[in-house]
Amino acid sequence: MFKMATKDLDLASLRIDRSFQHGKSPRRSRTRRKILIGLVLALVFATAIMFLKDLFDPAVEVQLATAALTSPSQTKSVLTASGYVVARRKAAVASKGTGRLVLLNVEEGDQVKKGQLIARLEDDDVVAARESARQSLLVAEADLYDAKTSFERMRILLKQGLIAQVEYDVAEARFKRVVASIDVARFALKEAEVAVDNTRIIAPFDGTVLKKNADVGEIVAPLAGAASSKAAVVTIADMSSLEVDADVSEANITRVAPEQQCEITLDAYPQQRYPGYVTKIVPTADRAKATVLVKIKFKEYDQRVLPEMSAKISFLTCRKRQWPLAPGARLSTKLETIAQWKCR
């Protein structure tokens, strides 16, 4: 009996406690259960708040629309015309002299300043003529000293009665002839200097070289009479004076007024619109095309705008402006003043 009891006690001590499997204790299990219940309650509480917010604060309905960029020419245009970009200051620079081109300092696109040397013609003959005229002037001035001294001497001797009147007249004539020859030599020197200057081709104003018309070695003549000669050496334009010449139909010219606002669109850049205004309506019509020339000036433009580019001009609407009238003005004067208007 004692042996059986001891055996049962030993077996009870070897029994495994299932509550401690996998490192879990009853206390830790209860803690995790409380955390899970708390998370569920928090989720339910958040869902209830969102539901009540939507119930008492309904969402605002938003309407979607497509935005489009419009320009004044699309809403205020009264007339459209076509034309070309031109430079108000443009010159085909040539020489007044005739000769072979020996120097050309510029190329297309170069910037030039007023007075800058653009080209030079062969000038050996005119330079030699200028030096000859300068030496002739020096000889005439040297003769002047001798003639004047002799004339003064003869005048004193004539007063003393030591010479005849004819000798005095000869000295006086020689003195006057020398004075006249000095004037002739000075004019000859001036002419020779002008001839030398004519072989220098100078820029008449600040601008940009648009075209080179002649090359080194070619003959340049003022009127280009020969088939192989050139009249202009280069063509330059002032790029700050660009404007647009537009042909407006005679039937629509009444829609155009001085200083009327415009939008200019170049065919090369159809997405870019340049603001402008009417500067002049040429007071004559083209009989062949039945159009009137209208000049439009750019308010602002960039370096992409070049002469001879095709352009389209949209003339914008404008309101008539009545100018103040002087008290007591005649009816005809009032009518003329009211009829005058400008577009700002």
C-alpha cells in the first residue's frame, strides 16, 4: 500500500500543466482579450463619428468645366487683314564711286553702328590724286608769301616814285592770281578727299545686315550700268523700327481708325499674338487690288519677328470718343469735332 501511494505521488508530480503551453499564462491571455475588445470599440466609435458627420454635414456638389484661353481678337475683332512685317528704316547701302570691292567687313546678321566702315573699294588712284592736290596747295601757299612780299615792296616804291605804275600793276596781278590759285587748290583737295570718301561704304544708321549683295572682287557702280556690276553692297535695316503693312479692302476701310488696337499673328508662330495699334492709313488706294495700305506698329515684340514675315492683323472694336468743344463754337465746327474719334 505504501509503495502504491508513493508511486501515485510520483506520477502526479510528472503531470504537465496545459495552461502554460507555448509560453502563455492565464493573466496574459486576459490582457490580450481586453486589448482586442478596446480596438473593436474604437473602430465602432470612429465609424459612428463618420456616419454622423456625413449625416449632419452633407458633401458639396462640384461641377466640372473646361477652361479655354481666349484672346481679344476672338471676342472683339471687327476686321481681319493680311500683310507683311517691314522695317520702317531700311537701306540698300551703295557707293557713290565706281571701283572694285577689296574689303567687306560684315556678313548677314551682323550688327552695325552708325558711321561704321562696312566695305571699301579700290582707292589707289583717288588716294594719289588727293596727295597731288595737297602738294599743289602747298606750292600755291609758298607762292603766296613771295607774291605778297613783292606786292608790298612795289607799293612802297610806287609811293616813293622809284618805279613805274605798270610794275606795280604787274605785282598786284601776280598777288591776286596766287590768292586765286590757293582757293582752286583747296577746292581740288576737297574734291580729292570726297573721291576717297566715296570708296568707303559707311553704315548710315544702327541696324542689322539683312543681305549681302556683292562680294570682294566684284565691280561696284552707283547705277550698276554694266551687267556684271553691283549697285548696292549690303542691305541693312533698323530692327527696332519693325511694323506691319496690311492691305485693307476699300469696302472695310471705314472699320479702321488711327490708333485702333490690333493683334498681330505671324504665320511662323500662330500661337503667339503681339499687341499693336494703327499708326497710319495711307491716303491713297491701290487701283489694281482695290485696297488701302494701313501701317500697324508693334507695342512689343521679340527677336523672332523678322522683316518680310507674313502676318495676320485683327482690328479690335473701339468706342467713339467725343472731344471737348469750345463754348460758342459754330455748328459746322461741332459736327467736325464730334466726327473725329480715335481708338485707344
